[in-house]
Amino acid sequence: MAKVIIDKRKIEDFLNSRYIDTIYPSKEQTLDLMSSGKQMTFYLGIDPTGSDLHLGHTTNLFILKKLAKLGHKVVLLIGDFTAQTGDPTGKDDTRKVLSAQEVKSNMKTYIEQVSKILTKGSFKIKYNSQWLTKLTFTDIRKLARLITVQQMTARDMFKKRLASNKSVTIEEFLYPLMQGYDSVAMEVDGEVGGTDQTFNMMVGRDLVKSILGKDKIVITTKLLEDRQTGKKLMSKSEGHYISLQDGSGEMFGRVMALPDSVILDVLAYATEVSGQKIAEIKKRQESGENPKVLKEELAFELVRSFFGEKAAEQEKNEFERVFSQHQLPEDIKEISVDIAGEDIVGLIFKAGIINSKTEIKRLVGQKAVKVDDRVVENWGEVINISEDGVLLKIGPRRFYRIKRKN
């Protein structure tokens, strides 16, 4: 058993972490519990509604990392059952239902991605299908008796939908109950999640109190948001995010494409740099320093943390070469295809670059696809592949040399 840290100063440092928004029941009570010497169990639940984890998840993973260092047990709960319903949080309409097979495919690399921040062996993996599939209708009826319709309809997201005459399914009402029951089934002491998960986590707190007779700690973490728009900066369901599976070059480029207004928040909530460094960047930003320079430092830090110093240096130099000096990348991926001519959608699809024709059409519609430095505007335009091949560019950072197979 890992040694539990009871030093109040160290625990207070954790509780005052910049990643944390609010602690329930209170910071003071949590300090008392954590300094008692008892080894507690905390968990983070992630629904595999997509195959990528992203920078928005790192805030919670940093908290789990700190809890493990304090000697507590840490659990990563993969919501393979709840993902089939989909968390209704923040959604104007009912989510698309995912099959068990789609969920299984999505979560293939989750442990590998999490291990980029949490060291292997420092956390346990659990799946909520292990207990949620075993609940009988009698079990669900007993659980449902503990939560009222008034509690559910008071939830801002449900309230808005009902006010605008949009449907809310009973299954969506059951989602917080399912997530809440996870805490009961694992008999945890605490849960970690973004502020957008407060309602679901508090339902779990109520269930733990009613069924297990103890107070569950809830630690809500700050979300990565664009303060100018009020929208999430990283969203799997909306398809805009920086993935933990991105290559070093893709990650560097995606960071450089972020709005200037989010530099400080990404630095604060998606990295482990010191508070002193953040204060220095803030001061430079306020003094009017070129945001591009500050963003390069942010991109460098993120790539360094996931890929190492050497990779960060290489990507910084490559970005400067390609985007500031308008040169081609030194290392362009070459793909051979068994076709001489094909419409742009079919070409990209058959080359295995993007496996969704709808996504390819969307990119063409956004004028984000170029062939030999010419924008392709028509989905049906046939691209003839010469002996030397064609240079395909997708978005600002993805370059491919497409050649015919001999």
C-alpha cells in the first residue's frame, strides 16, 4: 500500500490547485478527511463517445496524478455502458445512440492515451458495464425513487429544452442515475470531473449518502473554454479538439491555430508549467507582445511534455519553415494508390487519409483541400495523377504526395 501523505501543507497545496474549481462538501472538510491518514479512492469517468482523448481531459488527469502522489487509490472508469446512451449534458437534442461495437472500437487506445500523463501502475481501470448491465428493473425502480422529477427538471439543460418544446427522453433522465450509481458500485470516496459534470456527480453524491451512508467528495475542475465565445475549446461531439493521439507536428500546428485569447487558459489547465511561468506569460501578453511568439512557447511546451525536448525543437523549426517562410515540409508522407484518376472525395478516401466521405466533403466545402497548390472547390472534380504524382494539402498542416502504383 502506498504511503498516504498527511502533511496538511501538501494537501492544502493540492486543494488550492489552479485546476480545481469547487470542492464538495467543502475544502475544509476534505482537508480533514485527507489528513486523517485514511487511503481513499477517487475516480474519473470518461465515456468513449469518440476514439480520442484531448487536451480538455488533461486537467482531470493532472488531478488524478496529484491524488496518486498523495498516496490515494485512483480509478479510471471507462463508461462503456453509459456511452451507449450518451451524456445529455449541454446538448440541445438527444444524442445519437452508439452500438456496443462502436463503443468498443472507440475505447481501444484509451489506456495508452491516459498513460501519457498517468504512469502505468498508478491507476486501475474499470468499466461500468460490469455492474450496470446486471441491474434489474427492480434495482432501477429503487434507485429512481431516490431522485425526484423536480431535481431533474431544475437542471438548466433540461429546463431549456422543455421551454423550447424540445423532447427530453426518459433515458436521458436515467443518465445521471447511471453515472451516479457508478460511485455506489465502486464504493468510492471521491469523484473528479469538469464543472459541466457537477449535476451528474452530485446525483452520485446523493446516492452514496442514501445507500452507503457516507459523504462522497466531489472535485470539479475548470473547463478549457474560449472566454470570448463561452464555448468549450475541446469537444469530441463537435469534432474540434487537440487529441492526445495527434503526432508532434499535428499537435504543434493545432495549438498555433488556437485563438490568441485562450493562450493563458490552455497553459494553466492543460500543462504542468509553474505558476511563475504563467504569470510571466500573462505579463508579456498584457504588455502587447506578439501573440504568435507566446503561442509558439505554448505549442513547444505541450509537444515537449508529450514527445520530449528534441521533438518540440524540431516541430518549432518545421513550423517556422512551412508557415512563416512558406516552404514545403521536409518530410511529406508519400502514398501510392492503384488509380490513375479519381474524384477528390474518392481519392482521399481510397488513399486512407480520411475514412469518412462526409468529412472529406465538409473540408472541400470549406476550401480546405488543395491539389498542387490549387483549391479544389467541387466534390466531383476528377484528379488525374501524373507520373510524378500530385501534392495534396488538407488544411494548413497536412501534406501528402499521392503517386500511382507501378
